[in-house]
Amino acid sequence: MSVTLDFKSDTVTKPTDAMLDAMMSAEVGDDVFGQDPTINALEAKAAGMFGHEAALFCPSGTMTNQIAIKVHTQPGEEVICDRLAHIYNYEGGGIAMNSGCSVRLLHGDKGRFVANDILENINPDDPHHPRTTLVSIENTSNKGGGAIWKQEEVQRIKKVCAENALKLHLDGARLFNALVETGESTQLIGETFDSISICLSKGLGCPVGSLLIGNADFIYQAIRVRKVFGGGMRQAGYLAAAGVFALDNHVERLKKDHALAKEIGNLLQSQSWVSEVMNVETNIVVAMLADAVKQKQIIQALTKLGIETVAFGHGKIRFVTHLSLPSNALDYTADAFKRLEI
Ligand SMILES: *Cc1c(COP(=O)(O)O)cnc(C)c1O
């Protein structure tokens, strides 16, 4: 039987048997009426973890980010984020389409900017300029190769935001990948941000779902925006049960994904077709190809050997590790690399 190792993304995971059991035995109700007990429990659990008042279960991380931006801003205002940010690159232009805002892009290091960059990019209070009202950071940074933010810098950013009446949002699609490495608490993250988005459908292994976390007034407004965006779901407690299970069982194990990612990174480093591997901090490995022109050819050759990856910008390919990879993934990959003909 031919094996396929799917390194395309940590979104490709399928529920484990234990997760499926939890889903199948969920108690459900109509969540648009606020009557799904499993969704209510998941939201209360997430809010409590971060020391916030409330949370909202949504179909995707794009939706949680876009709802946050919509609630924090008015049309004509400006959002500050890094040029690598998911909210800018991978959400279909939603900041413009949903919120009518412009974006000020910062040129950080692997998706991470510093507090001073914000100070330099807040528009003066003058009718010529869009009003700057929101800053968003992404931890870990996807396009930054899974890079983790330094909490000291995030604290400085929070201070600048507070002094300039800016809201601070966290796109924490892979926040838990950062926290298992730094050991920082969810409570500390909660104190730092006005709103937090976390994805359950990435490394945590759920089939669907993201959470938006914030104070009661923020979530009250977010519920209305979610309805407008078409994200009000009914008996979605079956999905929320996977989220409860993942928060209880799939956080600590992310360290295993990081260990595998480091090994895959080392392996790639020694391949003649790779010129450089970005420093592996979490579960994302980005390899720069020695010959950028061969990008498509290499991805196809790897696919033939059962190794699925994705192009990640010009001359780069990305490997992401996750819980659905088999325990022999490293050996299998090493063997496939030996057989690779390019
Ligand atoms: C995956 C991801 C999201 C959300 O994506 P969805 O596919 O809409 O759930 C948001 N931000 C980052 C950094 C991501 O990697």
C-alpha cells in the first residue's frame, strides 16, 4: 500500500477516534438561539482560559479575524499589520470588503514588528489621513515560518496601543504552538489583547472551527457581525465537542509536532536541492530551493514519492507537521528524499 504523508498544512488533520467519540456523544441545541450546551461550554471554557468575559465559536479563523476587525473599526479607518499577515494576504481582501478600512503594512522580521514601528505609522489627527484605530499581530507567524513573538515586545506594543487609543488584536491561529514553546500562560495573553482568535482546525486537530475571545461588549457586537457574515450555526455542538476535546487533549502534544519539524528541517538542510532552511521554531518548515526554477518540478516529484508539500512563495516550499502524520514520518521522508530524482 502506498503511503502519503501530507505536509501541506496542519489543517489536513482528521479527527482521532477519541475525538469522534466526543463529537458523537455531544448534547446539542440551536446555537442561533444560544441553546447549544456544548457550544456554550466551549465558549465559557475558552473565555476562562484567557481570563476574558466571553467567546464566540465560528466556522473559520478568517471569520473570527474579520469579525474582530469589523467590530474594532469604522469604514475609512486604518489597520496596522505586518506585510506577511494572514489578515492581509490570505483573507480575500476582507479588510477592505467587510470593514472598508485601509491597511498600513509594516516590514518586520519574519512577520514580527516592534513597538517603534507602530509609533512611526500612526497617522496624525488630520482630516487628510485615515484614522489609525487597530493593530493586529499574528503569533505564530505563518509566512514567517512559524516564528514566535517575544512577549516583552508584545508588552511594549500593548503600551503604545493603550497610549494612542488603538485596539490590539491577536491572530492566534497557531497561538498554542507558541505557548507550548515559551511556557507563557493563556491568562497573560488574555491580559495583553482586546481580542484573540484561535483556530481549532489547525494543530489542535478539529475538523472545523475557530474561537473569538474578548470582553462581553465586544462579543455582544461580534455575535451580530457573525450573523451578518452568515456564520450563525445551529446544532454545531457536534463540532464544538471536538474543540473541547482538543483543548483538553491536543495542546501539550504540539511539542511532538515541533520536534518532528526540527528533524525534517535538519533533513532538508542536507539535501543538495535545498539552499537554506528557515530556523524552525514550531511546526512549520520553510525550505529555500537551490534552483528556484525547479519549484514545481520538485513539488511534483515529492508528491509522486508520497510527500505532499506546498509552494510558499517564489523558490520556497513549506512542510507543516501535525497529529495525523504517522510515527515513522521522519524515516519515510528520509527514504523518499533518497529516491528523489530531479
Ligand atoms: C489558518 C489561518 C487563519 C484562519 O484560516 P481559516 O482557514 O479561515 O480557518 C488565520 N490566520 C492564520 C495565521 C492562519 O494560519
